Amino acid sequence: MTLGEFDAADMADSRDMTPGLHIPRAPARPGQSPDFGYLTLSAAGVARRPDVLAHFRETVGLAGELIRVLDDEFRAVGPWDPRLDEQVLRDGLRAMLLTRLFDERMQRAHRQGKISFYVRSLGEEAVSVAACMALRSCDMLFPSYRNQGLFITRGRPVVDLMCQVLGNTRDMCKGRQLPIFYHWAAGNLFSLSGNLTTQFPQAVGWAMAAALKKSDAIAAAWTGDGSASEGDFHEALVFATVYRAPVILNVVNNQWAISTTERFTGTEQQTLAARGPGCGIAGLRVDGNDFLAVYAATRWAAERARRGGGATLIELVTYRAAAHSTSDDPSRYRPREEQANWPLGDPVERLKSHLIGRAAWSQEQHVHLVQELESQLAASWAEAVQYGTLTDGPRLDADLMFEDVFERLPENLRRQREEFRSEQEP
């Protein structure tokens, strides 16, 4: 029996204790009405904010409810309000907009056959931008493949990201990585990996090393809800707990792991954030589409880590508004109208409305900013394609395949390189 047949078969309540194998079902499939009734939502401002060095047991409740700052009128309320300066908020809005417009341009480039693959972060921009802004530049970030906002917020020129996606002569990875698998050593951004969840134990290990050096730098990592089922996820929690590693472990629960509902991670029984207190570290469940809430929770966890309080697991509740990647068609497994019915709104629009409500922004300024950023992206793209595209040169020097792997090239590879060079000679 297929999963689709399970969906169409017994529609009994998931709490039914009838003996038999339980197969989690998506709340709604194509052709059905979107259903987010399974989400546990809290009113903005009601979640309490404990001391940053509170015992992890004091976060048990926070791992079940939802930390929110922006209310339905886009006002900042409650103890988690980070009380940010208006310029900081405008900077955040700009970084989220640039991330979104960059994604849109790369999506168009794929459809035009100019790049081979892309992953958008539509609807999840606050997850990266707000968290990055709450951290220090010395902190090491371990991104997943939907965290391009981290690179943009830290100031990596978008032309560099474009060149990597194009795989041209200015590709930072020299043709050795899939498109969107960026890295930036100078910006303290670790290399992306196609093997899911590897960044979690790597971040914990980096944080442990920082603690041994008595550095006040911390690590932060991001992974998706589907990755929370991986062994690396649980191993990272164990090491973070035992050694009180100064690390923030972010789980981006965007409701879908490629084409599989997040319920396959066990969320019908308990939230992902609850795994933090379950292992002995703090756990926070946060509205991932609320820029202020993400910023506040990250800053709380960062201060806790720097002061010796150990790790924090943050579940960021958001929604993947776009396809999983350019290789995916979400209309095959979820209702087309699901995005429009997502109850936590759009992170860009919510922050924009908050700023307008504070008389610190206007619709005219917003339109002007969009135009400015689109012009910037157009100029960056024009520059990037000068270094090569999928169809036009110049092209990467194939001899680069022999570099950057071994400190001293082994004899067998040295011979291969000489043979390769001789074959390239006219």
C-alpha cells in the first residue's frame, strides 16, 4: 500500500490507539483544503522569558509553546521584544529583501537554462537574517542549503554567490561543489554539505574547540525538520549536552522534508524543540516568520552560550513557500493554496508592516528599495556572466582538480597531472 492509499484509507484520528503500524499522514494532499490545525500557536507576547542562565528545565514550557513578538497588528509586545533600533530593523528588512530578490533572479536564470540547479528560501528569510544579525562576526556559522541569507547578511557580495552557482572561473569552490553549496572562510561561514545534518556535530565540535581555547566565540548551525531524524542530529545533542558546548542548534521546521510531511520526524507526539530539554539542554520553539522573535531567541541563546550556560536547541516554525529545489514540484504532494493559508504570514511583509506602524518606513520607500536592489542584482549578474556560464566561456582550468586536496601531491596524482597536461598541449 502506498502512502497516498494510506491517506485515502482510514482517516481516523491520529490518537486512535487501535493496534497496528502507525503511518503519519500529511494534513492535506493535492485537491484537499489546506489544514494547519495541527500547529500549536501561542498569542504574541505571552511566552515568558527566563534568565539566560536558567536551568534547562525552565525551558520545557518554551519548547512546547511558541515565542512570538509581533502581534496581529504588527506591534512588538511581550518580554521577548528585543527593542531594536529602527535602523537595525531597516537593515534587517533590506537583507531579507535582497535575499528574496536574489532567489527570484536565480530561479529565472534556471528556467532560462543559464544555471543547473537552485534552492530558494522563500518565506524563510528571517530564519537566516535575523539570527545572523543577533550573532557576532567572530561566531562560526554552519549553514544548510536554504541559508543564503547568512552569506548576504554577513556581506558576501552577491556576484560571488552568482559565480558559484554558474560554476565559472570565479567559482569560490573551483567547480568542486553543487550550485548553492557556498563557503566563506573569511566570513566564518562553513562549507555547505549535500550530506544532511553533518553540520550539526561539526558545529558542536567547533564550539568545543572554542571553549578549550577560552574564546568567547560560539558556533551556530541550521538544519531542516527532516534532518532531525538523522543520527548526526542526536549525536550532536549528546555531545553538546555532555560538554556544555557553546553552540546554537537551529532546526528549521518548514513543514516539509522534500515531499514528506514533518510528522515523519515524530512531531505528532512532541515538538522538535522538546528534544533539547529531553537531552539536558535548553529548548525554544520560535515563530520563524517573526524577525523580532528570531532575533530575540538567538540573542538569548548566544548570551547563554557565552556565559557558560551551554547549548540551546531552537525550533524555528516556518513554511517552505517555494519548491524544495528546482528539481521539485510541490503541487504533487501538497495543496496549491497551502502557502496562502499559512497562519504565520510572510516574514518580509510582517517586518515591513511593523516599521510602517512605527512611522519608520513607508510603502514608497519600500518600492524604491526593491528597485535599488533589483538594479544591484542586475549589475552583479552582468559582472558574473563575464567569468563564464553553462554555455559560454571562459571555463575553469581543469588542472585545478589536482589542487587544494593534498598538501603534497601523491606520486600517482603527479603522474596523472603530467599526463593530463601533455594531452592538453596542441
